[in-house]
Amino acid sequence: MGSGSEEKLRFCIDRGGTFTNVYAEIPGHLDGRILRLLSVDPSYYDDAPIEGIRRILEEYTGEKIPRTVKIPNDKIDWILMGTCYGILLLSLAAPFLHNRTTVATNALLERKEERIALCVTRGFKDLLQIGDQSRPHIFDLTATKPSNLYEEVIEVDERIELVLEEDKGNKENSESFVKGVSGEVVFGFDSHDVSRYAGSYEQVLETKIAGAIIQAPQLDINTVAAGGGSKLKFQFGAFRVGPESVGAHPGPMCYRKGGELAVTNANLILGKSQDSSAKDMTVEEIALGFVNVANETMCRPIQKLTEMKGHETRNHALACFGGAGPQHACAIARSLGMTEVLIHRFCGILSAYGMGLADVVEEAQEPYAAVYGPESVLEASGREAILLKQVEQKLQKKGIREENIKTKTYLNLRYEGKDTAIMVKRRIAEDGSGCDYADEFVKLSSRRVANILKPQALEPASGSPKIEGHYKVFFGNGLHDTPLFKLENLGYGNVMPGPAIIMNGISTVIVEPKCKAIIYGNSWTDVTNTAADFYLNKYQGKARLLLCSLCPDRGLVANAPLVPVHLGAMSSTVRWQLEYWGDNLNEGDVLVTNHPCAGGSHLPDITVTTPVFDNRKLVFFVASRGHHAEIRSVTPGSMPPFSKSIWEEGAAIKAFKLVEKGIFQEEGIIKLLKFPGADESAQRIPGTHWLQDNLSDLRAQVAANQRGITLIKELIGQYGLETVQAYMTYVQLNAEEAVREMLKAVAARVSSESTRLGERNFIMIEEEDCMDDESVIHLKLTIDSNKGEANFDFSGTSPEVYGNWNAPEAVTAAAIIYCIRCLVDVDIPLNQGCLAPAKIHVRAGSPSDKAAVVGGNVLTSQRITDVVLTAFQVCACSQGCMNNLTFGDNTFGYYETIGGGSGAGPSWNETS
């Protein structure tokens, strides 16, 4: 930060949703001053950061500073203020800025930024308005779009230059980039924020704040709402934590300000004595149930940053921060199979403290597209030198000396035919020369390393750790007599076996039984598991890593909430395979299919299914479905607009053992993909042109299934098959109850406007929509208002058409389950329970196994969804089509869906 006065105070402040943390460097004091305040406490102060500065200045100067007076700045060198969206540096060379930390963020949230005009190439005026068409919440029917940051668009006549690349990179070298990731790995999480560190920080190049895309390098952070302030509910027979928060004011109930139950209350209860008046469950058992749900919720983003990116979670250490983080750390680490937890002594204010330790960074980047070769490397090196000089000059203007500046260069690399780039850091050889790159599309960034604050080490321990007292704490198997330690009285080398409590004023560390805590001399506490095995993650959390898992006699257990057309349809695929193969399934078998009559959607969507055995008994199926860019049809992209028969749409596979008893059947699958057969007119069906891509994708799906099997078998090994399957049933019953309650509510809402059948508890609604050829989608919806059941009767729909807009039965089921899930205003898992209260009837034998279906998957599915939502009287129809664009030749194929408008509802407008 330059050479600030040593006689002035320096503040690092982090304002969170619940607490505001303040760390101040005070002249003449080795240890800084720490302060923690509620972010909102109107009874005492208007602004938490200002209040923190005021209190510390009063202590330092000994002078009273009334809250009605602006803070004097003569004793302040600088202030670093941070929010979840960034850091503001307030240099006090100018008069003190009496403002909040969230000014920049609020400007985006409230659209109160400066007046902006957009200058763009003519013909692209709607580019930012269209955006990326993403739906952050796929079950939210209110698809509202944020307002534009600009108020006027100026189109400019200019030349558009297209750079056609012919990348010469070798695809076979792709593994080297994956295998290059190694080193010590640490996780950090607040109550709900997770990032991964493996020798360097993982970054992303853009994020979205209040609907605005911010393109700037930043940490790759996954967030889940399960912090100390997350609201606790008991709903549809299950404990639920968040995503709603009780906030800082009135806050959790234990703040005694009229608030609601939150995770903080549950943690407090677990330290109290047992409630003798409770019969079925004690108060502690209920509190532990909520905490367990919160822990499992916090496990998911950790798995997302590891398992879903090819890293083994158990090979990491868990570094936790936040006031509540250390209370959950042991349980989360055990659930994920980790053996080490790292806790900093300032973990309760680590965001504020970390600002002072953070690097002062300058970034510079420049696009450069070229074919890799000596000339392009020379050109890129020249551009790199210019960028390096720019950032070094900016850093030097901030007072950073040249010898303290370090630079890093990153290049975005991609392979031929791919549009996803990988950011690769430049490696420096021992002789100081830079290592070579592969195909390139260059983006450079430079940064320097310089700490503002200096960490202080703890004094070495002298003697045994001092026990401050003993308390009863409830763990999984009951109350434990637990010693309490204060961190200020501990030193390097002290060891506290679990159970134990370690307090330091701003956070509480819970050391669970079969764990131990070790104090390091560098301000860190290390908690390690001493048990031989670990508590495993609950099934639903693990199922998020899979696309589908199914129990043979119980139906769909979990389905990842991905593309709506696949929702619930996976169970139809797996059931068809089970009926087809019967007893001819063995350990080591993996099945593959994509045929619409076998539960498929359209041919590019290939499903790979693996049976799971326990003691030679079939107990589960794990399945994954992937859209293959090329399955070959009469047009590139495998999406022929005018197909009339299934053979025109590519290779159709009803049933095949991709792997048989552990052996990959490469010859057989190549034959199916390259030489699918012939149609009735003896015309050859064109085979795939991207065979190696197909084989690689299929192997990836097999590997994904195997990972799912490993997780399921871990659960079975820990809890036993009977217990695991029992909880599968409970998960389904939870979803079923939520759907039944929704159907009862719908019946009550529409009863006065609908036709009643016989007894008053039956309500019948009819809706229909017409396709362009005047074929009809007709739905007769009957709802039993007493039982909460619905019958979806499509038997009045037109028969199979001589075109490709025939919707397979699995697609119809997916559209219905999507509509049902949209109407259930609760976060429930997608499983068989969602369809248990629903019966679906379609015209028998339609479509046939020879019918073309590609349009049914992307067009008719939209119309079915419109008809169902209209019948439920929820919203108006959407545009009704995915607007598919496909082009290419024998060397490549491109296929894209371009979203259209969504319908208006009772409280929202339509969107286009």
C-alpha cells in the first residue's frame, strides 16, 4: 500500500450478511485489535463498519467520538472494506469517505449506476439484451430478466473481421494437462463459500452479479446457503435448512430479539442438557438432525469443486473459516473422507484479516488468435512483454518496488473443434526459460505478491494445556463430558484429544470424538481424524454427482436437476433395460441405449447404465445420459429438420452391452456406430464421422457411473443395505408428500372454474394446443382433491405424424415431471415420489419404433409443457419451440438451441 505512516491505524473490514468483522493494525502493538459486530443492529448503530472504526479509535485515542459526528481521519492511514463481491480501498489522503462497503454492489443491485450508453457494431444492438439465455433456477417460472445497465444503444458501422483457425494440436496430449494438477490441497469455507487451492488459486474469468456479467479474473467460489443464520424448518416429514436466512436483525432466536430458529440455535442446543419432556426425539436429537442436514448441504459445493472436476475429495485437507465454520468442520471432513482440518486463530474474521494479507494485483489481457508456430509464438511473446510493462508501471505507481514484483502468465488453450478453453499457467524451467505451449488463444495476466499485514506466531507451549471447565455436549451417540480450552492459553505443540471445545472470542472449534487438535506455531490449529473409517455423506448429497440412480423395486431415487427433457425419463430407460435383460445381468456389465422406444429422447442422447450388485444381488442401477455432438444422420449435428423415419436421424441402439463382465466391447459398439444397418429401402444409414469422440464420451460415462457405484457401495458398507434402501424410500415419500400437497392446493384454487366429476373431490380440466400441421396435443387432467392425485390423459392427442415432431413417451413424462416440480415451491429431490401421485396415459403404440422423433424432443416437448401449465392455470404459453440451428459438413457439425419467450403469470410479465 506504499509507505503509510507508522503512527496511524490501518483497518481491514468485511461486512457480511450477519456479522461485520474488523481487524485493525495499531501502532506499537504486535497483535492487532479484533472486533465483531452484527451487520444490522438499529438499536445501537446505523452502520456496522463505521461503528467498528469508531469504537477502536475511541480505545486508541482515549477520546469519546459521538455516533452523530463524522469519524475523524487524522489517525487513519487506510481502510480496506470488503463484501462478498469485492474489496474497496479507501485511501485517506483525501477527506474521510462516510459511506458503506456495498456501494458498488448496491449500484448493480439497485441499478443506480452512472448513465451509460452502449456502442456496438451495427446489427448487434441486442447482444447484451439477449445475454447467454441461462436459467439460474430451472424450476422458476418467473423468468425475469434484469434491466440493462445502459439506456441507449449506438450502432457503429465497422468492419467485422473473422479469424478462421486451423489448430494443429494433438488431441492425444490432452491428458498431460489433467495429470499436471498436484500438490498440497486445502479447502476454505465460510458458512457457505468454498474454494479450492492446489499450489495456486483456481480462477474463473467471469461471474454474474444481479444479472450483470462481470468479466474479470477471480477466485472460483461455490456458494450454498447453509450458514449459521440459515432458517430451520420441518417440512413434508424432513428437516430443512435454508436457503432462507434469518438475517442479522432480528437474527436467530437465541439473540433474544424475536427472531426465528436457525443453525446457530441448533449448535447452542447441542451444548445443553437433555430435554426429559421430549418423547419421540429429544431436543438435542432434533437439533443434531438439523445440523446434519446443514453439514450435508455444505458438503455439496466441496464435492462440486473436487469430484465433478476429477479430484478425489478425501485427498484434500479442509481449511475452514467463519464464526460457525469450526463447529461443523470435523463432521464435514468425516463425511467427505478427509483426515485433516486446518483452523486459523483468526478464522472468525479471516475474510477481514485476509484482505490485509492479500496480494496487490494488476491484471492485463489481450486477445490473440493464431495457428501455433514459430511466428505466432514470437508475436505472442512480444505482446506479453508489452502487457508486463503495463502492469509493472501501475504497481510501481502504487509504491511497489520493482524487486518485489512477480509476474505470472496464463494462456487460454483449446483443442481443434472445441469451444471450451483451458487456462494454463506458464511454467518456468530450472534454467529460467519458459516452457512451450500447445495450440493457443492467448490471454495474459500479471500479478504481484506483497502482504499488507504481517502474521504473528504463537508462543511455544510450556506444560499441558489448561482446561477452563467441563461441559455436556451432544454428539451423535449422546452427551459427552467435554473439556473447554481457551486459545489464548494454548501454545505450539499442545494436543487436545476429542471431544473438546476451543474458544478464542470470535469463533468456537468443536473437536469431535475420535479426533484430536494440535496447535501449530503459525497461528493454525490442526484437527485430525484418528478413527479408521469415517462417517460418509448422506445419499442425496452424493447423488448430486450422478445423473440418475435407481433401485430395481423402488424406482428412481435421485436425478440431477439438469436439462428438463431428461427429468424422470431416465427411470423409463433403466426400467426398459431391466425388463429386456432380465436375469442376464452380471457384475462388470454396462448397458448402452439411445432408442426412443427404450426410454430415450432423441438419438444424440446416449444413456449408459451400470447395474450395482451387493453380495451378488442386484440392488441399484446408476445411469448417465450425455448428448453426443455427432451420432450421424442425414445432416451434420444429428438434428435433421425434415426426417421422416428414425433411420435418418442416426445410429439407433435399443440394447447393447457396452461392457460385458468388465471387458469393453469396442468392436461391437464401433459396428453399431459406423454401420448401423439399413432402412426398409436398403438405403445405407450413414455412420458417425466422429467415432473417437463417441468412444471417448462413452468411456467417460462408464467412468462416471463407476464413481457413483463407489459412493453407493461406501454407503452400503457403512450403514448396511437395509438402512440405505430404507432411506431411499424416505426420500421418495418426502417428494411424494410435497407433490400431493401441491395438487390439493391446485384443486382448491381452480375448483370454481373447472368441471366436477361425480363426487365433489374430482376436478377435470381439458386443454389443447395445435401444431403447425393442425395435429392436436389434447390433455384431460383429472385431480382428486382429497388424495392429491392427478391423471394426465393424452389419449385424445393426434396419432403419429409423417414428420419428426413425434414425442416419445419418456419425453412426455419428462415434461409432466418438470411442470410438477415447477409447481412445488419446495426444494425436493427429483425421484419416483414426484410421479407417484400422477398417472400418465398416452395413445397406445404412438409413436412407433420407426417414427422420427428429433423434433418431438425439442419442439413438441415445449408444447406439452405449455398445455400442462395452462391446465394448471399457472401461466400463459411460451414461444413453444427451442429454435434449433444446425449446420456443418463431413468434417464438423454444430447444433445449438436458441431459447424463445416465456409466458406471463399472475404476478409477472412475459419475457422474450
